[in-house]
Amino acid sequence: MSEPVYVPVLPVRQHARMAYERLRPDAQAAVVPLWNLPPSPGVTPAELERAHWQKELRRVRGAHRRHPGWIDSPFAEAAQMPALAELLAEYSALSRLLRPVTGPERSEAQQAAAVETARRCGCGVGLRVRMPGEWDAATGEAVGGLLARIDQEVVPVDLLLDLGSVLPGRPDAGKEALRALDALVVLADNWRTVAVLGGAFPQVTGDTARLGGAHEEPRADWDMWHEIRAGGRKRLTRLKYGDYGVQSPAALATEPGGGGPPWGVLRYTTDRSFVLCKMLNAGPERTATIRVAARRIRDLPDFRGAAASAGEAWLRDCADGSMMDGKGTGNHTEWLRAGNLQHMTYVVRSLTGS
């Protein structure tokens, strides 16, 4: 495999980091994650050194011994920016594989810090261009102004077009993405990476799916990707696909910790849909409902078997376990880890034909 093909947008959380670490070597080589620090509302710059995500960030850095990724702090408050810029610069310098990220809507100080880190570390910089709705030409002007302040002969630049949620209610996402790409790609002579990121997994709520049943949602971002590719743009022959894994974009803004709902969800990705199976996460029926949910996924016609990935292997083992034994039924972290492992592996294979 000559170069990475897939950019998952992931939180700096244990389940996402473990899923990335446990990808098979060939799949991991095809993946370049965009890691996102969670919000730290009200935390002072001095307190950031003791932030709850520091330990996990060190583990993310350790996971990138061979392959690159990006690291971003999209929810940083203005007072936190200088300290976070210094922290992320330190991580980029230590690994030289974690690239800093900025964007046209960021402050000039944050932009300057990210670009200086990229120059000093030789790792390049990611430009994350958010497009939650229709393309706005003013965004293109802002990106052009940012690029004018970067010496691209010294600092490689990546274009990360982030559409946020791409659900069935956004049918024009592909056309808008093409409009944005047509305007942005010409602004630089030699983008190192050009990727389109979109989240199609719905935000799971109490009303999303019936407890015990298998609920399917269409992969709207996958349809968007095929629409973009069908556009036949010569400048986009090396375009990279990106998504938000098996969570919605809103999950990135969720603070770690706190109590969860009394239910959990097992997730599975097929060629055309996401499958959600909701089960109890408390009470005497917890183990039984989790086993039933795992069996529903294992018995899907599109289930690819335990050899497909460690995610499928976990689902098989959970489904086959004793109904009287709570071991192996996991928790929210394990369910998300297994879901992301299965999803990322399948996306890589779909993109590479392997």
C-alpha cells in the first residue's frame, strides 16, 4: 500500500486510541487520524497540565511511532490557546508524526503558533476548513489569506474539508463539497493531502432505536463520497475519504466522565448502512440483552466473520458467551472500541479493494 487513504476524525479518548492501536498493520498504515482534544470548559492555562486528557494524549503520541496523524484542539477557549499551542508544539516536536492543525476561523495567534510548530518540527500543518452547510466564498478568501502567510516550500500543507454531519437530510452535501474543493484546491500548488471529512453515524438518543432490535441508518457520507468521485475532477485523483467513525460529530464535544444512559449500543458497518443494536446497561437483564444484541449483529447477512477484524472477533465472542456469565459483555468503552475497529478496517478494505 503506497500511501494512506483514510482520515478518521477521532477523540483523544481511550476507546478511539485502542481501536487505532489494534488495527492490523496494513490497515493502520492506510489510516491518518485527525485527533481532537475534548473541551475543558473553565480550566485555566495553569491547570491544563493536569487536564484529564493529558494521560491519553501521551498514549496517542506513543501510538504514532510509525505513521502520521494530526492533533487539534477545536474547542479551546481563548484564554487556553497559548498554553495549548505550546503543549501541542511539544507533542509535535517529540513525535514529528503528529501534525498541528489550524483553520481560517481560528485566531491569528493560533494560526501563527500552528504554522511555526510545523516549520520548526518539519511535520507540516493541517488546514481544517469547516463547512457545516453550503459553501461560502468568504471562506475561500480566508483560506487564501492564511496560505499567503505560509512558506509552502518549507511547510507542507494539508487541506481537511470538514463537512461535519452528513445525514440523509443533507442530500446536496456532495455538490457543496465539490464547489468547496473547486475553490480551495487551486489555492495551493502542491497540497500534501486533500481530504473530505463527513460524519454519517447518527447521534444515538433514547428514541433512536428500539431496545433489543436492530436499527439501520443509511451511510449518507459514503453516498456523498461516491458522488464526489463521480465528478471526475482531475485535481482530485488523490482525494482522501474521511469520516467520524461510529460516533456523530457532536460526540467530539462531549466531556469525558459523568454518568451515561441506562442503555448501550453495539454498532456495525455494512456496505450501505450502519446497524445499531440497543441493549440494557444496568439491571439483572443486562448481560442477556447484550448477548442478544451481539447475536443480532453476528447473524446479519453482511456479518463478515471473526477473521475480518478484532471488532468482529469481539462481537462473535460476545454473542457466543454464556448467558449466565457477565464476562466479555464489555462497557461503553469496549463497545465503541469494537465498533471503531470493525468500521475502520472495513472502510480501509472498501477504499483499497483489499
